[in-house]
Amino acid sequence: MAASDYASSASSFHLDADEGWTPLYLSFVAGMSTCLGAAVVFCHPRSPSDPNRRDVGPGTMCFSLALAGSVMVTVSVISIGPECLKADDEGDGDGSEGGGRWISPFSMTMAHRILAFGLGWGLYALLSKCAFPEPEEILEKDLKAIVGKAAAVGNDDEDDVNDMEAAPPPPSPTSSRSSTPKRRRASDEQQPYRRSESAVSAAPSSANGQEIGPLLASSEFAENGINGEERDATPSKRRNGPAAPTTSNLSSLASFASGHDLRSDPEKARAWRVSLLLFVSLLAHNFPEGLAVCASALESDRLGLTVTVGIMIHNIPEGIAIAVPCLAARPDRPWLSFAMASVSGLAEPLGALVALSFLRKLPGKEAVDSAAAAASPNAAGGVEAFVAAFLTLENVLAFVAGIMVAVSVCELFPEARRKRAEAGGSYYSAGVAVGVLVMVAT
């Protein structure tokens, strides 16, 4: 979307909710164009071994990831960037007259933009480490927990055996015979630890200790406990019966969202992580786009239709960007890939609804200036003035740009280059070129 479209939305803070439902209709149409891109998952060939599975080759993944990264970086640079750095007519610039000025690099407004961009990057870092950690980090953590639990069980069993060996000899043959089963039972109890220790020591690992997925996926420890018991077969559950259905459903949903069932295949786990990060970042990106469609439609029907068509065109590659990695992670669920990409587009009518209902209540520049002037010199007044000055559309756009650039630079481009090594050819260059051309054209 062009920078002028964001400018029109930024200048249309005073919205009239009585203008009708046309802005909502247009934003919904623009958002649902992601479905056109997401429908590409149904065009992928079926697997010869399983008709319910769709094959996603490394070339397709390379192109899709490069396309997604190119789209998000380009829209951040040529659309969001100029809008965030342009000064208004009342003073944030360099002192020159007329429109089209840029804010001073040493102004408080520039500090707000940089802070918002940094907060967006920080949110990505928080999501990547806490909500969507790397598959290798999860597997390594699980392996360390297994080894620690096995060592603890082994130490307890050895202490029990040593205590029995240090006990005085039995006074009679009868008591000696009665003690023999105890020693045998102690030896039997020690066997699970020995089996677990040998399995862990035989685990294949690389020089950096990250090639540990096959052990956790194939061994009994990934799904069962150290002694062969199920992880959730805790004493409380054995006494009180199974957990409530609601708790079980929530746990299953959380496990599915975290990709716990994909730990046996690090490639699928990595693709699932990328698709979730793309979903979150594009969901945040589509929200201000819906606001822009709404503001443009309220400005004039012609401008609203123009902005809607432009956003529709560049939402198509966004749908592809989310759907293809999701299909690569879960090839037997193309409808899930389609749904995830489609839901990300629902943020646009939500943004339009916010514009119609609440955005007109946000303070304009005059209100911000008066709030800053009326703020008392104490800390509370200063915080209120800072919050009032910080909550602007330009800062929201800078925040979204921080998320998108971080995801592109740290996730999409490195993963696309890794897939390029597998696929060969010019998939990477083609994806980057198509993304830039689509964003510049729309």
C-alpha cells in the first residue's frame, strides 16, 4: 500500500460512525483476499503414499518464505517508513515551511518512533523465545530433563542397594531366604534406570548437541516416563480418575498449538514455528490496513475503492506466505493452512470497526498539546502526557514495522536460504523479486 494511503488514514482521526457500513464491507473484502493466496494449498500435489497428504517441496518453501520476507520488509520501508518519518504541519519537523517535511532526528517524535519500532522488535524476541521457541531448544531441554530424572532414579536405587548390602547378615537360613527376594526386587527396580542410561548414552548427537530429535521422538522417554509409565499417569489421576474434559481439551489444544506432536520431525516443527510467527506478525500488520481502508472510504468512495483494490492485491502473497509453511508442517491438514491464512485477514475489518467506533475518540494533536501543557510537573502528570503523545497511529505503524522486519530478518530470510541449499535454482531470488514488485505496484 502506498504511503499516501497511510497518510490519509492518519489524517482522518475524526470519523463519523453514521457514514454507513461501506467501510466495513470494503475492509472485509480486502482482508478476505488472503483466502485467494491461501487457496494455493489445494493446488499442491497429493502424496503418492497417502492421498490425504499434500507434498510441499523445498523449492516451494524457499519461494514462499522469500516472498513473505520481501513483502513485509518492502511494505515497512516504502509504505510505513515514510508515513512514520513525515512531520505534520504544526511542528515536529526541521523548521521548514510547507508540507512533506521530515521529522528532526533529534526530536522527541523521532524518539517515540524509534521506541515503538524497538518495542515491536522486542515483542518478536519475546514470542520467539517464550511462545514459539526453536525446535532444537525444546528437544535439548527435554533431553536434559530425561537425563536428570534418570540420574535421580539411579542414585536412589543405588542408595537402597548399598543400604541392604551394608546390613548385618541374617541370623538364620529362613531369614536369609526371605531376604533374597528383596535383593532381587531391588535389582529389578534398578533395571529401568540401566535401560534408560544406555538409551540416553546411545543417542546420536552432533558437535553442537542439537541433533537430538530422533532420540526424543523414537524412544519411550518422549511419550512415557522413565519407568515406562505415561507422563500424565500421576498418582493423583490414578486415585481420582481422569481429568475433567475441559482441562483435557485445553491441554490438547495448547499441545497442538505448541507443535508438541511435531517434535519427532524437526523440519516440520520449524515450519510450524515459522507459520505461527508469520500469522502473528501479519495479523498485527493487517489491523492498521483495515483502519486505512475505513478512513479512505470515509474520505471518498473513489479513494476507498482504490485503496481496497491495492490492499487486495498485496494480501494475496500474504495468504501464500502463511499457508505454505503451515501445510509443510501439517501436510494432512490443508484446511488448517487455509483457515490460518484467512483468519489473519479478519484483522482488517476489525481495524475498520475500531476506526468507526473508537479511533475518533483518540486525542488529536491539539488535545495532546493541551494535555502536555496542563500536565502537572509531578511524575503522574508526566506519564499521562507521555502516554497521550505516544498513542498515535504513526507509532502504532512503527510498532508493526518492528515486528515485521524482525520476523523477516531473523526468521524468514535465513530459513529461505537454508531451503535454497536443498532446492537449488533461483527460487529465493524469484520470491524476493515478486514480493518487491507486488508491494511497489500496489
